[in-house]
Amino acid sequence: MLFACLGISMVSCNNVLDVDPQDALDTERVYSSVSSFEKGVLGSYSLYSPEYSVLIGSVMADECRLNSQNNGVNGFGNLLNRWEYTSEDDILLKAWKNYYADIYSINLLLENAAKVPVRNEQERNKQKSLVAELYGLRAMVHFELHRNFGAFDADGNEALTIPYITDTDVNKKPGKISLSKFYEYLWLDLEKAKDVDETVDFRMNRNAVTALEARVALYQKNYIVALAKSTQIINQFQLSDISQYENLWKDKSPSEVIFRLKRSNDNKLRPNTLWQDYSAGRKFFQPSYKLMDSYTESDIRLSTFRKDENAEEELINKYPGNDFSDKVNDVKVFRISEMYLIRAEANYFLNRKDASLQDINELRKHRISNGVQLSAIDLDVILNERYLELAYEGHRYYDLKRLKLPVQRLEKDLAAEGDQSELSSANKAYILPIPLKETIVNPNLK
């Protein structure tokens, strides 16, 4: 049974949704009108927590240094960070449950969407957009599952990844599928998502779908599509300049953000809570020395790690809070800077080195005051710029994984003497296992 652990608490993070999402999906109320159906769609957003990928993508890589307060049996993510985890790791299980529970919610809505009465052309267009939105969200959540639990994309089309679930039959026991089949399903969903509304905020809009297409194409090494999709977004959005950068992370200047998810104090898991426990005053992770040392002093991105005036240690401060709370920030799912980096990598592999270099320098111009423009480009330069720009946004481990590159840490970033400083793609700890509880219920996933 793929959804062995669906009985989890779901709390809405959007004031528009005034019914419990699970209640909405268990009754016919959600299908009584287009406006009620929209509340069900919002429930799917309230359940989805991409923060799991933000956490895993950072602690498995070389972005984090384990804080001395985060050890022992009550440690948070410390075993993942030290590459000593097992298939019983709690974070992996929660990520798996969260993503597949959301997929179940989405599929339930899609299976019943035709029941919703449509009274006029305006409602017909609205319902069409809502259904498209669900297809886009389903594609995005499946892609997160693949990034975490699937094979290396570098291993080719026949490598195996997670099941792509398109129905609500919880008695099925699906096995892994090939990457080619997985991406076939995913692109079908993305094609169906094209009818989504252009302007809806905090949800999958048309630009978010295009940005997801660019990201997916990059992982597939379909560089022509990655180039086209990223360019489509770049033509519509501006990079934040140096004076705007810090306000971007305080949610004061969202102009660079293509798609974000709203967060409030009702969300127990949000970007601010991944690095420290505010209620207990306990730190989980700090920025790695490797990452901090990679910036120049004139790089505005270094401000996300600067030592607080009253702090004794450097803090991960990319999510500093907003005007209403020092512990709440929206999740930035897609930003325009990622599109520049996708296009740079696509151009590089398409042997358009000058165009690739131009995009990297354009991004650096908006981040580094008096910065020297680079004169040469290679894959290491591009990956290093992704490291600097996308830290703590859920990319680094997955970037190395999709290219089958090792994770390499500085000795001073290790938690304890004797810890490994390098995780090669041949190491059994490199690929995250499907949680043991799930494989016991469904042996086809082994």
C-alpha cells in the first residue's frame, strides 16, 4: 500500500481555505461548486512541504556545518548530514509521506473534477484553470520525489525511479519505473497544465509551469528545451539588483520570484525552522566554511551568513523573517536567477560558450559590487555559481546527484574526527533509500 501513512495532520496555511482539507476531500461539499472546488485545490497546497527538499538538498551536500547542539538521539537531520542515516530515517519517511499524501489529494480532486457544476463561461474557464493547476502541482511533487529517491539522471533512460501515481487506488503496490517512463508521465502532466491561469499568486501559474519545464529539461539533459523555457521566463522577469537583494529574502521585493508558497506561524515546517529551534533556542546547522569562503567580500550574498551582532556563531540567515515575524518567510520555489543558471548550463552543453558566459556574468553583476567579470566558462564555473546563488533553496545535493559528481567537504566542516570528507557516487549513502516502512508494505519498491 503506497499510502500506508496518510493519516497525518493537515492544517491550512491560506486564510481563503476555511475548511479542513481532509474534510473537504472526504465529502461531496468540495464538488458542489467551482468556488468549493478551489478550496480543495488550496488544500493540496497546504499539505505540500517542499521544505523537506530544501533541508535534504542542503544537509546532504556541502552547504551546512552541524552545530554542536545538534547531536545525539534527539538530533535533527544530523545523521543525514554525516551520511550515517538508514532507510528508517525519520526525515526521509516524512518527506515520502508528505509528497505522496499530497499526490493522493491531487488525484482525488482530478478524479472528481467532472462532478463540479459549471454555470457559465467564466466558471468554465475557472474550472479549466484549476484542473490544469492540479496537473502542474502533481508534476512538481513527483519531480521532488524523483530528485530525492530516484536514480541518477546521468545513468540514462533505463535507470529506475519512483512510481508516478495518477489514481487513488491505495491497494495497488506499484514498483519503480524507468526514467523514460517517469518523464513521459511528467511531461504529459505539464502539457495538461498549460491551461492554468497566468496571474494567480502563491500557486502554480503559467510562468511556474514554464519554470518547472526548464528545470526538468535540465535534469533530462534536454538542453534545447531547457534553453527555450528558461529564455521564455528571462524575457519576463528582472534580476534584483544589489540594493534589493536583502529585501528579496524579507519578502519585501518579490519581483525576482516566479513562484512562491505562502507561509505563516501555522506552518510548523517552513524555511526558517530548518536551521534552528526557535522555541528551545537550539541551533541545528550553520553555514559551512566552504560555502562562506567561496564568496568575495563584495558579494551581497554573503550577507545571508553574516554573524549577528549578538551571536557568537555565523547563522544561516537567508530567511530572516518579514515585517510581521522574524521567523516566517515564503518559500521561493522558482526565482529568475535559477533560469539564468539553467540557460547558462544549457548553452554550455550546446557549445555556445559565449552565451553561457554572458548569463553567468549578468547574474554576478547583480550580486557583486565592483566584481571582476569572468573571461572563461566551464561546468565547474557554472556549478560554483549555482552553489553561491541557490544555497539553502534545495539544489546543491540534487545538482551533484543529477551529474553523478561527488560531495566534497572541507575538514573543518566535519562534525567529528573520523567523519568522511567526500561522498562519491559509488558510495551506498549517496542515493537516498525509499523508507523501510514503505518497502515492507510494498516489496515492489525495493
